[in-house]
Amino acid sequence: MKFTVLVDVRLRSGIADPAGATIERAIPVLGFAGVSGVSVGKIIRFTIEAVDKEEATIKSEELSTSFLTNPVIEDAVVTLSSMDDDL
Amino acid sequence: MSGVVGVVVFPGSNCEMDCIESITQLGGEGRLLWHGDEDLCGVDAVIVPGGFAHGDYLRPGAIARFSPVMTEVSRFAADGGPVVGICNGFQVLTEAGLLPGALQKNDGLKFLCQPAILRVESSDSLLTSRAATGDRLSIPINHFEGNYTCDEETLMALRDEDRVILRYIDNPNGSVDNIAGVCNEGRNVVGLMPHPERACNELLGSSDGSVLLGSLLDLVT
């Protein structure tokens, strides 16, 4: 089976996020009120082949923690969707 | 007869020739090591220099650890060989698991390129053996991601084991506990954000970097 994987990489709480802070400070200038908690992360997309969703999830999570994120400063949410459903 | 210090060159490194020049000025011999090499050519010490290894893609230092030479650097370090990571080299060594913690973006949103006054916290390291605890050194910094961070347990271990070797006097980047440089448990791997190779000649505003690189040369002579 083939899956599309999204790895949503976020800075852990307490880790400096100057990009998020800068964007948040700019937002009120445009007239938008009440916007807070802006953070900038990254999304990494790939496809993976595995026998089933469980194996694909385990492999993707492992790739995320061992390489795509640095656990000292980042967390990630890994989301899989089956490409076969699209057929 | 001085030993040979290998300086690793990744695509995107940019401080390797400064390292070679300062090692040569201090009476040592430097040798460039290409990141694709699978051996260290018998060098007596290794410097991972500053720059933007592999473009800093993904995270600073994250891709560099897959370069073939890093397998050998890790083996060399495991055997007790002296390894120094400067700036981006420090980031590479944390990503490679040779040093604890990580370097996050500076507090204050600025790329910093300025002299920094450092306090030597321990003379028991391969970079500080020529110094005494409490000595102050003026060494420039040049980074955006130099804000050292680690979990509380790691920080306690670094303190208890005398592994914080350099601290900033006036913390420029928000590093936890003012940390500018640390070493590993074996004390043979050192990482620091300031650039001693840019402070080995009074023409550059400071020659205090020669205390650090001179200490390394003492070890391999």
C-alpha cells in the first residue's frame, strides 16, 4: 500500500520562534485584532510504501524522530492518508 | 614536530581556510578533509569548521551527519581522538549525537556578528588547557542559531561534570546558563559557537583565539 505522509514540525514550547514573533507583531498593523499564538514550523511531505497503515505509521514516526525533527527543540505530528483510496 | 589537524570541508563550509591559517600561524599543520572522504588521512585532531554545511537544509547540521567523513569522525571521537566543532561545526556535532543539546535561534531575532567576551569555566579541556579558570577571552561570534539549549537533566550533568568550558560574560543570544562551549563526557569532543580561528592575530582585533587553538596543538604535538 502507498501512503501520503505529512510531517508537521513544530518548535517545542519555550523554544525561540523569532519568525512567529515577528509575524504576530505585524498582524495588528494590518487591522486584524485578536490574533495570538503565531508559530512558524514546517511541513515535510513524502509518500511511503508499506504492507499496511500500521507499518507505514511506524516507519514514518521513526523517520520523523530520527531525522526530520530534532527532539531537543522540535515536536512533530505525523499524518498518513492512503493513496490507494484515491484510485 | 607538530601534529596534523584535519579540517572537514562540507559543501557550504566557509571557515576552513581561516582554521588552516590560524593553525599554521600557531606552528601546527592543517589538512583539509573532504566530507565525502571515508578516512581521516591519519590526522591527530579534527576540526569541524563554521559555515552552512549542506546549506543548513532541514536544520543546521542535520544533513552533515550523513556525510561519509562523519562516520570516521564519530569513530575517531569514540576512540578518544580530539574533535572540535566551531559554530556550524558545533551544530553538526550536536546533530551527530557527539555533543548534547541543540542550538536554537538567537533570542532577539538578530543574526549576531560581533566580539564576545568569554569566561573560561574549566581548563580541563582540549581547547582550554592553556587558560586558567576565570580567564577572559575576546572571541567573535557570527551566528543566527547559536542559542544553546538542552533539557534540565543534561544541564545538571554538564554543570556537575564540569563540562561547560566557556560562558558568555554578557549573554548575546539567550543561551541557557550563558553557555558558549561544552565538552562531551570523555572531554575529547568540544563544541563552541565563538570563532577562535578569527581571533588569532592582533590585526583581527584579538589574538585570544590562539589560547584555544594553541591548547589543541599542545595536545597533538
